[in-house]
Amino acid sequence: MSTAYERRVRRLREHVLSHTKPKEEVINKPKLSIDDMTKEEIINKLEGKGIEYNPRDKKEVLFNLLVGD
């Protein structure tokens, strides 16, 4: 047999759960990977976003400019 407190807690929990909105599933975008891109692809994306870069920089530096690190 449950106590009045336990019944009240159960009722409140059911009430809260019935009135909460279901969480939307987050669609994960594929993350950019330095290994999946060539230096030229990175440069094209930088130009598309209007980000200035030095064409003599290494691939890692250009990738960091692209992802914002």
C-alpha cells in the first residue's frame, strides 16, 4: 500500500510527463574532416565563404580557417 505522499508524487510525475513536448531528434551534419578534403577543396570553400587566406599556407592552417579554430 502506498502512502498519500507517494500517490501525489506519482500523479505529479505523470502530469509533468504528459505535458512535456517530445525532444526533437537532432540531425547530425557530417563533420568536416581534414583527411576527407584536398587543399584545393578547402581553398574553394574558403573562397565561397569570402575568407581571406594565404595560398602558401599548409592544408592544416587553411582547414583551421575554414572551421573557425
